[in-house]
Amino acid sequence: MENSLTHGVTFSQLSKPIGDAFKESCSREPLKTLQLLLGTNRDLFLVGGAVRDLLSGKEFKDIDLATPLHPEEVSEILKSAGIRVIETGILHGTLTAIVDDHSVEITTFRKPGPRNSGLFSASIKEDLSGRDFTINAIAVRLEDGVIADPFDGYADLTAGLVRAVGNATERFEEDPLRLMRMVRFGPAWGHTVEPQTLAAACKSSALISKITPERIRDELNQILLGPVASEGIRALQETGILTKILPEIKSSIGFEQNDFHIHDVFEHTLWVLERSAHDLPLRLACLFHDLGKPGTLSVDKDNNRHFYSHEYAGEEIAKRAMTRLCYGKKLQKQVALLVRYHMRPLDCGPAGVRRLLRDLGDDFDSWLLLKQADKPPVMSDQEFKVMYDNFMQMVQTELEKSQNKSPKLAITGDDLIELGYSPGPEMGRMLRDLEELIIEDPDKNQVEQLVNHIKKTTPFPDKGGLE
């Protein structure tokens, strides 16, 4: 390997914790197996996030390797050794090896250029010169632990700086998803973007429209799960990227609320994100929960601003945006449910608690986390704690009661048919009415009382039955 690729450093010369982590990681399977098959005197390198994480003192999950061998040659060697190979990316120089139940991506050295150009290189230095940011342009040769860091990525990593490799505009043009990756590695991680890189990103923000919804979705998830997700979303907005990937959010920026708030809708969204737990469905719900406000604004005679039913409008916005970004149906349903019920109050009384337990089901705990993150800004922490503790006491009481009583109605649709009612929308309405009745007073969940209620509220057919 050329001397210009390194400062003469091996992982054994790093600080002891980092050096030990490298030694341990490079000596365990599946790296050891792949090194024996592909790495002897062939410059097999550990690259990407694994190197960045190890240099940061973190445990890495994804394993990416780079090699001068062409993909067909790598595939032949691995298959001959009985290793399963997935070749879906082979035209672009990447394949996946399954070693001891671990997925390892192996990519042939590339020349700088568009993401799918398929131009191969024989040099790790040239390969690193086409990567997005200096902190991701560091490689470690598995054979001897020599570090290739031609762009001083370790120094930027130590300084918490995100800097493009070479010409930032060219890097963004090669793959516009790098605009979002800049935000993920930078503000969403609490790091700073180098000024020239940031300026190039702002000028290139329109390029993000070329990226498939699936790739945008995955990168947005990473930003939302960053340690400073609120700053990540703010950076997306300031660079002009956010409204291109989520046009639904545009009307919330600078949109005034009312006396119950101290922020506009967008700033309130960031405030709630900042306070939320590290959970993807929850953070997506935080992102969407108040986006229905601009479209539901009404102003009364005293000039007070109201947003009646904005939670239902927000639910539809969340569904529309998540469908466009190709989120799975299960996650869409979960986020929509949280947005729909985020306005349910904590001081709702026992019947309100029973409705929440019924309506939220398995998502009740996530709803609790959303309510904590979305604490009324004008309410003190102590006031909120008292309200929350009182609510949880009611929850505990209702859960204890429900252990001794069936949550199901004492009569069913079949029973109503026996009484003489016909199946259809009217019967569905009657059953929902009965459910509300027992939510208000569970003691009324008895056949006689339910039938009497039906008689009072619905014309009763002239036919014998449950009476």
C-alpha cells in the first residue's frame, strides 16, 4: 500500500481502548474467515461506519469491506469455500457474504463518480477519494492494521466536524442522498458541518428530488433516531431539504399558535422531538402530531386562535406522507393512531382512561411517552407531574378492576339478530353505543340492562328473544 495513504499509524498505536477494540473486532468471525480467503497480500480493508464507530469508541454492527478484487472473482472465491453470496449489487461492484449468520458487504475499490457508475479502481486511496465525508473515508487493512486516512478523517472525527471529501458539490451530485447523510452525521449527532460543505449542500438541496422514496425514508429514520434529532430536522429545514422531502411540513414553519403555547408549530415540533424517547414510531408521531393545525385554524370573536380537530387532520397528513415515503402499513397505522389520540387529556376521569385503554391497545405505552414529550409548554414540570401521577393512579385502578370483569359486551351481534334486528350499519351503531355505555359504567355490562338500553334508544322489533 502506498505510504501516502497513512500517517504510519496502526491500530496498535492508537489509544489503548481503541486499539484493543480494533484487535478484538478484526480477530473475530466473520472478519477472520474473510481475511483468510480474500485478504492475504490482497489489501482487504475494513471501511465505512465500522471504522468510524471503532475510532469513536463505539461497538459497530454493520460490516463493510473493500477489496481490489473484482466482484466476480470475490463471488467465485467465497462460493468455492461454501459461503453463501447474494449478488443483487454485483453490477455496481457490491455483493453480500453471509458468514456465521452475519451479513458482510464486500465492494470492489471504486473510482469517484455517480453512485451507480460501476467504475472500478485498483487503489484504496482512489476509492476513499470518492466517499462522502472524511469521517467515512478511513480504512483499516485487516492483514496488518495499517490505517489509511488520506483526508484526515480521524482528526475531523475527533473534532466533531463533518467535511466533504474533496469538492463538496461533486460529492453531492454523485449521490444526492449525501445531503441527508450530512445532516445525520452532523447536527443529528450534535456535530458541526464544515462551512464550505454546508454552503454546497444549501445550493444543491434541490437534487434530493432525484432520490427514491425508500432511500429518503431510511435516512430520515436515521436522523429521527439521532441523539439530537431536533437539530437534525432543523438542519434539514435550514438547508432547504425538509420541505422537498416533506412538503406537508411547510405550512407549520412560522405558523402562530395560541396562548397555550410559546412556540410556533414548527418550533413546538422540534421542542417535542427534543423531549421524546428514542423510539421511531414515537418520533414520527412527534414529527406529525401538530401538522394539522394550519389547515384547521379558526379565530373567534375575541381573536383567540383555535385548531379544532387538528389531530384528525394530522392523522391524514401522517398517512399521506408515510405512504409516499413507502413506510410499512403496520408503522403507518401505529403513528396515525398516536397522532389521532394525542389530544386526549390526562385529566379525563375513569371513563376516559377506559376509552384510552380500549382505543390505544398495545400502543398505550407509546401514547404515554408522547404525552410526556408534548407536555403543555405553559404548564410547569411540577404541575404536569401531579396530573400525570394522578392519571397513572387511575390507570392502575382500572387495570385492577378489569382483571375481575370481562371487557367484552355481555351481548353480541348474534344476540341482536335473535332479538329481531337485521345485520347492517344500524346494528354496528347499536353495538358501539353499548360499548360507550359500559365504558361510562362497567356495572351496566349485563344482558338485561343492555337490552333495556336498546329498547329506550332504538325502536324494538315485535319479536321474542333475550327478554
